Amino acid sequence: MARFIARRLASMVLVLFAVSVLTFLIFNVIPNGDPAVRMAGKQPTEQQIEAIRKEWGFDKNIVVQYGTTMKKLFTGDMVSYFTQLSVTKEIWKGLPRTLSLAIGAAIIWMLFGVALGLYSAMRAGGISDRLLTVLALIGISMPVFWIGALMNQYLGFELSNKLGFELFPNGGYVEFTDNPFEWFRHLILPWFALAILFIGVYSRVLRSNILDTVNEDFVRTARAKGLSERQVLLKHVLRNSLIPVVTLWGLDFAVVIGGGAILTETVFNLQGVGQYAADAIGQLDVPPILAVTMFGAFFVVFFNTVVDIVYAALDPRIRLESGETAT
Amino acid sequence: MSAPLLSVRDLKVDFRTEDGVVHAVDNVSFDVAPGEVVAVVGESGSGKSVTAMTLMGLTRSPNAEISGQATLGDIDLIRASDEQMRSVRAERLAMIFQDPMTSLNPVYRVGDQIVEVLRAHREIEKEEAHDRAVELLRLVGIPAPAERARAYPHEFSGGMRQRAMIAMALALEPEILIADEPTTALDVTIQAQILRLLKKFNEERDLAVILITHDLGVVADIADRVLVMYGGRVIENGTLDQIFYDPQHPYTWGLLGSVMRLDRPRAARLAQIKGQPPSLLNPPQGCHFRPRCPHEFGKCQEVPGLEARSGESGHLDRCWLNPEQKRNLRVMESGEIGLEAPAA
């Protein structure tokens, strides 16, 4: 297992390098024209452009350019030429907000997805199963900007007016370290708005996995051993059905952090990394977009690796397939 | 004969499907004495496996209609509650399956899967259960059992997995082991090892075995008694010698005649039974073998009962022909019994 992890981590570094090169090429080399001009924003002076060209090394060869870009990215001296703010600092500021949103939503969608999927599978073909199928489809079909806006309007705004106090605040964010309760209260609506889609998907995936696994020979063996139906279901059926779902979970979590939360953050004004990216895109502010793209890509690659390792821990056969003898 | 350990009477299993009702098992009756090896033979779809799974309570479902009796000691396996069945399984009646490749859960260590069965039925500490699991693996002939107990099923060969399945099945020292085609998925050399292992436990521990198979070679190796099933019914029930040397039912003749044998002059073609096995959705009236039987006559429209007709005690069959006719009609080819001479 240790060797497996080491190999995975090594290949992660390679992929990250490739991703960084690609991102650099996409932003600075492939588009036509002078990258310094694109970065400088609207109506820059000749001096400004010249300064940016020097700073980023756009007058040097491509390898130097790549090196400079990476250095700026990791040392934190990348600046937006619109706001004059440090891009790295802004991302660090938004990160706890994005993480709070993603982690909470991921827990919610996993819990609800598993509970509903399990329930659906146990009642397969019945009325409650069909009802859940329809609900899941509705959940999957509702765009987050729409459901988020509805939540804001009815649960945030109108409910508060009716009750005379704010049960759910209308957007905004409070640091966990400032007030955990307020942090929680501000995040409930965004969590569910983001999670609804995934709850629908996960309950469907788990349901079909369970219905496949139930017919496996080892489940019959488990029954023949005289285990209780509960043990058969949880230890044998659910345990094996969850493996692909856990994989999906890691990947979706990474995607949400790496940009998937843009809409949710914007609708609820959470000021996370996603909203930062959305604002930058709105202004065609290149350095933040470049940085957030790298940041998102890194998260996706990193969680891919984590998922691989977790998958190997959950399913011992994977370790063998990668040329590893089990310990 | 001592009192039977398991007594099955008039077992019927019907499954409702979209196409109609499948009569998978039709009036099956037989006994298993303590320490006896009973082989159940018949082609695919003859109801062997369904009979066995029903005894384990594994065919219970809203679509299944099960009637009859199956008494094991003081319990009727057909009427027992699910909770009662749970305590019978592995404890008194254990089962191993055809495909050892898929019968073990791939994500748990082999030892832990044996520990699981011990702890489901006994108040026993984990460590003690683990030691017992290792001991069981040693007993079924797995080398270095302490290490192998920590391995996962995919690190075992097919034969090793079947051994592990047997260890699991024998963990609680059941009275009866049902082996559903335990060697079908294995290499011939491994088959012999597994059979020898089953025979060993049968002899050393007086374990009764219900061996389901379509391989008559396997039957000849270890069975005491043979049930021949066809179209959901037991059509003949006798001792090994009675079935092999004095078979009463034409289907049994055909079955014996179609065995490939190396010690017999090579026929142009292997003898076969003409026609198709009956559809259990819509079985033929009367004797199920009637449409394929060259000796059918008017009476075969009625279902023959499973009775002693040959004159020997304990040898039952479902064929209307009288013993005299049977002895004359079966084909004897170089000392071997068959239904019809193989086509040239």
C-alpha cells in the first residue's frame, strides 16, 4: 500500500506539471496578440504595458516566461491590474468560504444521497421508489442559480418578513472563528442549493449499484452464513455498492472547489474563490483568472490522487491490478 | 435404516414470472440419513439447485410459492420464520456454491469472512474467532493458514477459494452440507481434491452431504445414494449401485449412456438423449420425460408416483413400465446401459 501511495503521489506531481504548462500556454501563448496588453486591462498607458511586459518576462523566451509565471503564482506577487490587489491574497481570503461551502454541501449530499438511495433500492419498484426517482430527476434538473434565487426569495427574504426575524439570512458569510452559529446559519441555504443536484445523482447511482450488488453470489453466501438481513445489507451489499460512490464523491468535491461553486457563491454572495473568479471573468481581469484556473486544476488533480488512494483502501483488488502485492 | 436427519416431503416451488408460473420443483420427496452422501443429478433446469436453495430458505420471495415439508430435527424448513432460518443456516445446514470466484466478498479478508460466520452465531471474542478461522483453514488443507487468513479472495486460486468456502461452511459443525456443483468451475485435478476433502469430512465427522452435480463421475466417486431429477421431479432414487447397475427410469438410462468413457470402444458419436428438456412454464402432461422417451405408451399421460417398483427396498422410480419390460428395453452396449444405441 505504501508503494502504491508513493507511486500515485509521484504521478500526481507529473500531472500537475503538465497542467501548469497547459494553463500557461492557454493563457499566455495561444491567444493572438500581446499578453501584456490583455493583462493591462482597458485603456492602459504605454508605460503600464511596458512594465507588465518586463514584470512577466514577455520579452524573453517561452521557458523563462513559464518560469516567471509559476514564480509569481507561488510566491504571491501576482497582482490584478484592475484592483491592484494581490491575487494570492484574494484567493486565500476566499478559500475558507469556498471550503466551508464545499465541505458542508458534500457531507449533506453524501448523507442524503446514501439514505435516499438505500431506501429507494430497498423499495425498488414500489411507489416510494418511483416518487424518489421523480424527485431526483427534478433535483438534477434544477439549475443552482434558479433554486438558489428561489431559496433567497422565499426562505431568506419573505420568510423573514413573515416571521419578523431572519431564520435564514439573505446571503452573506460569517467567519467560523467569529461565530460558529452564524457561520452555520448563513451557510444552510447555500449548502442545500448546491447539494440538491448531487443528492439526486448520488441516490440514483447508489440505488442502481445496490440493485446490481444484491444479485452477487457473495451476498447469497452472506445469507447462507446466517447473517441477519441488516448485516447482509450493510456489511455486504452497501459496503460494496459504496465504492464507486465514494470515488464520485472525491471527484465532485474537487470540481466544486475548483470552480463548480461559482454560481452558488455568487447567488448567495459568499465572496469565495468562485465568486472572485466570476468577478474577474466579468472584467476580463487575466491574472486572477489564470491563478484561479491553476488553483482549480490543482484541486482536481490532488483529489483525483486522494480518490485513487481511498479507492485502493476500499477495494483491495485495485492494489493488485497496479502491480502491488497486498501486505 | 436409522431415522433420517432431513426428511423432505412433497416439496413444490413455483415462481410467478412475467411469462407465467414456472413449476421449478414439483413434488420432491427424499430423506437424508446422518452421515450419508446424497447426490442429486440432472441436467440444467431440472430443479436441483432450487430444491437446495429452498431448503436453505434462499428462494423465499414474494414471487415464490413454496409448499410441502422439509423437517430437520424439530424444524420445518419450509414453515420456519426468517429468524429461525437464520439460526439454522451455517449452524445445522450449510451450503457451498458453484462458483468460488464470486462467492466470497472481494473486499474482506478470507479469515474475516470466516470470523463473521462464527461471530454471527456464537458469543465469541474476535481473537478467538480468528484463531478458530486459521484452524479451519488448516483443516481444509490451506498451507500457511495464519498468513492466508489475512489474504483477500482475489489472492486465492479457485480451488483455494472453494476450500475457504468449505472452511466457512463447516465453521459451526453443521449436520448437513449442501454442495451445489462445488467442482464445476474448477480444474479436473482440483475437482478430485475438493471431492476428497468433502469425503474426508463426511467420514471423519459424520457430516451428511447433499451433493448437487451433473457429473456422474463425481457421483460414482463419493455418493451413497443418488436422486435423479428431471423437469422438477425426482424420477429415480436409489443407492449408488442400484442407480448405476439397475437403473429403472429410461431417463437414467439415457444419462448413463451419454457418459463419455475412456475404457470403452470409441463410438462414432457420443450417445445423446434426443429432444429438449421440458419447459417448466408449460410442462408436458403426465410423465415429464414422455416426449423424449422411445418407450412411452398410453399410461404415460398420467403422472407416475415415486414408488418402489423394482422389488428392491429403497429403490424408487417414476416410470409406468414394469421391471421385466425395463430390463428388456434398456440398451446394453458392451456391458454398459443406455437408452438407445448411439447413432452411427
